[in-house]
Amino acid sequence: MLQQERHNQILARLNLEGQVRVKDLSKDFNVTEDCIRKDLNILEKANKLKRIHGGATCMRSNLHTVNVSQRRDVRVEEKKAIALKAIELIKPGMMIFLDISTVTLEIAKLIYQRNLKITVVTNMIDIMEIFTRDCNTNLIFIGGELNRARDGFIGAITIEQIKKYKFDLSFLGVVGIDVFNNKVATYDINDGLTKKEVLNASRKCYMAGETIKFELDGNYLFGDISDFSGYICEGGLDSRIENKLKDIGIEII
């Protein structure tokens, strides 16, 4: 087998399985482990994969767009499509939590436009400002220590307040989703700890994020995919990702 053909098959398997192991590739291609390691080094230098101990994994990007303001005007149509799906899950009288996210901001806009008779709990300033105008929606704002980059309140004081609630439904924004390792990431540790507490306080909790999140990474893993009730996206989910989510037991909307 030619080297290029072997490289193509390694990448195809990586796209299907998320990770590959040197020992398995050596056996399947009937070449030495050193040969496979050289293959993986070449592919890593070409930014096609990332080397890990004993093998390789898919490339995942960390854009480091920590500030909410950096993300507000990115993929707006996708976020609006997600919000339209999310709002169908909300029933009259519910208490829901919307965390700090440009996707949940779109959900909040729809709630206000439809004048829903529910209670919204949030720690995001932009969401709070939407409901300062006259409407049927009751607003509870969770305070604490202000994180200006995140446009809201996160950390220990915020977490202590969240512990007092039991939300019927919550929607959390995510920075990255690693479906092959069952992990969900965000940028900020305190933001992650706050999201984790919302998960604990919710009867149902949904990840709300564009499908590109499966290619992205954050800096802090705050939960497992299996901690969530479901995942809401704009559509067009890759079949291998969809199958992995179903294996984990996640509802896909």
C-alpha cells in the first residue's frame, strides 16, 4: 500500500471513530508501529490530526473568543434557528434558566416577542435587559461577581443562589462538544462551575449550540454530554455525530 493511500485510510477511520491507535493501525495495514508513527507525524504537521499517547485524535480548534461581544454577530441565522426549536419545548407556567450565551439570548428574544407567561431565571445582563420592558414574563436575575467579558455573573456567589432553585427546563450554551470522549467545554472555569450547578438544579437541561461546536474546544470541561437531556442545533448534523449522540442517549432536536 502506498503511503498516500495509507494516509487517506487513516484519516477516513479517524473521521469515523474520532481516535486511532498506533497498534491497531500497524496490525490492520501490516506495517511496523514506527511506520505508523511517521505517518501520524506527517499528518499532524499537515494539520490533519492531533497526536496523543499511543495514537491520534481529530483536530479541534480553540478560537479563544472569550468575550461574548466577539460571538454576538457570528452565525446569527443558525442561532435563530436553534431558538425557534428551543422555544417549542417551553410550556406555560414553567420556570426556565437561560445562561450566558449568544444562543440563549436569541431564545430570550423569542420569549419576549411571544409574551410567554413563564418565569425566566438568568445570570446574563443582556437577557435581563430584554425583560425590563413590559411583558407577561416574570424575570429573576441571579447576581454575584460581575464578569464583564462574559456579560454576566458567575462564580461562588452565583452558584450559591442557583442551588436554591429547581428549574423545569434550562438551556446552556457550550463552547465545544467532544462527542467521542463524551465531554462538553467552555472557556472560563467559573463559568463552567456555574453551568454545572445549573445542570444539577434542572429537571431537564439542553445544550444549545451550532453544529460547528463539534469541531471546537474550550479550556475547561464542565460536564459530560450524558449529563444533558438533549442537544438543540440548527440542523444538518453529521451522521457519525448523530449516531454517537444517540448511543449516549441524547435527544437531538
